[in-house]
Amino acid sequence: MRYKAYIPYLFLLPTLLGLVLFSLGPTVASFLLSFTEWRGTVLPQFIGLGNYRELLSSRIFWQVLRNTLAYVAIYTPATVAVGLGLALLVNQKLKYIAFFRGIYYLPAITSMVAVALVWNWIFASRYGLINYILRTLGSSRPPNWLADRDTALYVLVIVSVWKSAGLPMMVFLAGLQGIPKNLYEAARVDGATRWHQFWYVTLPMLTPITFFVLIVTLFDAFRTFEVTFVMTQGGPLNASTTLPYYIYQNAFEFFRYGFSSAAAYLLLLVALIITFINFRFRSRWVHTNN
Amino acid sequence: MRSQSDIYVPHRHTKQPIKLVLQYALLAIVAFLMAFPFLWMVLTTFKTSGNIFRLPPSLIPDKLFGEDPFGNYRLLFSDYNFLRYALNTFVVATLAALGQIITCSLAAFAFARLTFKGSRVIFGLLLATLVLPIEVTIVPEYLIALLVYEPALQAIGLRWIDSLAPLIVPSFFVGATGTFLLREFFSTIPRDLEEAAVIDGASVFAIYRRIFLPLATPALITLFLLAFITNWNDLLRAVLYIKSPNLRTLPIGLALFQDEYATQWDLLLAGSVVTILPLIIVYIFMQKYIVEGIATTGIK
């Protein structure tokens, strides 16, 4: 193809504009804002590291950070594991398997707002399904779940895993179907049981995909917002507030734009550090000899 | 994509009936767990209010035997504006998805076939945006909207804040996932196909328009559907930008409806069903395309 040198940039015009207007531009703006005090009325005032200092000495911020790390630490491996489990289930060659795959993926395409209500009922302390079952089984004082500071965050994790596991399932399924059949035949000739085949063939062959799923899920975990917004609003007493919701609250409920931008940058920093650690340890377990 | 026969089949003892029963039993139990909230939701919308919070939970949709079995759904549309919300959501999701296939296919074509300075840097930046949580960009985005777009548009009699525009327009500008997906697809198109057109003197745009777009139809459908689903469910931008009741989309309409009528569960759950059902229908008919897109990019 022959074309003038500027032609490719015409194709990229919307994308370049979009990067400036909706992602990289705001990212830079957010960075600058994080050094200012601004409540949206008068002009922003430069206060240096003031916001960061305030965050790091705020008890609530540390609690929110702890919540975030706990959420990420449970949600990420759980979603990856459940996703792999579902993928193994629907990788069987059976009639109607596409139907089951469809059902398993259903939560992933639905609106969180719409399913929140049912989950609220499932975990409701007095009329809820789970506590009804627990009481029937003989528990005299079952947990209050969403209304209890010790359990609210974990309920959000459970609902999120249910909602998100379909995505890793699909990716793992593609990975499972890409494993060459002759590897299993060779293993069987050597007398490997099904469990051995899974452990010594399937899992190692899946490690590159697992790493990919892990990273995608990790980013997902660091931006969890909707489930908090619709189920607990961070409560009770900030017990289920994670960083994305904290940022939203400070910006759009307390109108502290500069402060919330600083929190956003700390979120980005934490997410990048954890991603970096994962890449550091990648070669320890990811199988690559192609 | 591999053909069906290439797919690894763990064991071929399909003639063991007990094993088969166990396999299906396990599949069905997991399916029940995954689908339970949906089943319960639909069931409850057909219960009379006295029957909803009964313990042990009642499985009987007694309203179905009454005078007005679909009363909850009728009320939503006649008294509570849900038809309007659904229409707004449909407009937002369709236009945003359209924006994505235009923008992403243009960019993907440039990345897959054209050589230019900065190609790798721009592609790298685009992928880097996947890492950015929306929380990092949404505050400045909102402030820029408030201070720049809104006054500028008001000068010519239009609005940005409290309009559907901020839910639609960003999709016309950037889409990292979609660009990535389509670039992968365009790269698989053999070069011979375009060479004939080049000899005939077709312009670059004509090659994009007449060769690449038609060949990429399945990938474009995939991208359209993924973007449609994402935008149908989008809550954050709707929370920030939409103020007028008439402009609400289903997710924000439903969230506010839940705050307002917290006690009328059957009605609220009917609202949930209305929000979810269109997507489920789209999903059932278009499953093949959606699955392919997710398997390729791993990203919603």
C-alpha cells in the first residue's frame, strides 16, 4: 500500500483525541490535582504533599487500605480458582454442555444493581435465606452478614466472585481446548491416572493463561465499585469500604477533588506494586518452553 | 479456533451410565447455584406480597393464579417510567457500541497494516490505559466536563451534564480492548487480498472499508455485543451525569427506585428482571460471538 505519511494518523484521530480527552489527559490532570486543595468552588490551591500527608495519617484511610488488600487477597485467587473449576466442568464432551456454559456465564453479563437485591435477601439477618438455613441447622445466633463489621466485606467478596468467575472460565476453557491431545495420550501410555494427567499436564500447560487471568482479575479487584455502591455503601462504619469507593465518596459526596485524586494515585501505586511483584515471581511457576 | 475434533476429551467412557449421571448431576448443581438469584428473582415477581418473606421460603408463585399475574410488570411500565429507562438504556448501549466499532476498527486497521512513526508507542499507551482504574480518570473527566464542555455547549444551546452524551460520546473516541481485539483479527487477513485492490489503485480508506470491514464482520459483531453489554450495565457515569428522571438509564433508575420503594420487593425485583432480561435474550442468540471475543482478549 502507498499512502501519504499523515494518512495513518487520520485513522487514529479518534483514538488519539480520546486518549487525550478521556484517559491520559485526565490521568495527568488527576496527578496535578492531587497536589491541590480543591472543593470545586474557588480555584485549586497548591498544597504540595498535603493531601498525601493527610491520607497517610488518616485512620480511615489505613482501614480502607486494609480492606482493599483483604478484598484483593481473597477475591483474586478465589475468582481464578472458581473460573478454572467451572472451565474444567464445561470442558467435558457431553450433550447440552453449551447450555451449562451459558448458565455459568450468565452472572457476568448482568447488571450488579439488578442482582444486588436478591443477594441482600440471601444474606439478610432476619429474613434471609442463609440464616434461615443456619437456624434450621441449629445455630442460635447466626452472623448478621451485611450489617456486621466483621463479615460485610466478605459478603461482597462472595457476591463478586459469583458475578465475575464466568470471565476466567471462558479464558481457561479456550486454554484447555488448546492443549495438544498427544500430551495426554503420551501420559496415558506412561500409566498416568486422571489426577496425574491433571497435575502434570493440564496445570503446567495452563500456567501462561493462569498468569494472564491472574493479572486481569487483579486489576478487576482493584477497581471494584458497583458491588460496594449497591450493597453496603461501604458500611457499616467503613468496614466494607475499599479504595475505589473511598475515592468516589471523597470526590462526589464530600467534594474533595484534590484529596480524592491523591487517594486515586495511591490506589494506582498499590496496584502497580502488586502487579510488579507478580511479574517478578512469574518465572517461578509459569511454564514456558515452546 | 480449533475444530471440534481437535478438542481434548478427558475420557471416552461415554457408555458408563452411572458416571454420566454423576457428571450431569454435578453440572446441574453448579448451574443451580449460579442461576439461583435469577430464578428467585423471577419467582418472587409472581408472588403476592404476603408470600414474599415467608419462612421457610415459599416456592409457590401464587400471584400467577390470581387476577393480575403480570401486575408488577404492568405497574413498572404504566406508573414508574421503566419504559423510558429501557429506551434510554437501549439508545446509550446501541450508540456507544456503534462508536466502539467505528473507532476501534479504524485504529486497529492502522496498527495492523500501516507503518508510521510512533505506532508502537501509541499502541503501548493504549494498552496501558487498561491498567488505569476508572477512579483515576473519572474525577478530572467530570471536572473537565463541568468546566469546559458544559459552558461551551451551553453557548450553542446544548448540554453535556444531565444529558445522555457523556454516556455515549467517550465510546466514539477510545477503546483499548476493542482495538486490541480487532487488531488481532485484522492481522490474520492474508495480504494477497489487499494487493489486488492496491494494483487497481484503491485508496487506503477504500481497502479498509471494502476489504477489511466486510471480512471482519464476525469480529465486529463480537465487539458490538461486548460494548453493548458493558454500556447497558454502566452505572458510574450515569450516577455522575444524569440528574433528570427522564434521562435515567435502567441501572441508575433501578438503583434510585430501590432507595425509594425499599419495601415493595415484588415490584423492585420485577424492575431487576426488566433490566436483565434484554441482555439475557441478546446473550442466548449471540452466545457464539460473545464467547469468541472473550476467549480472544480475556477482557469484557
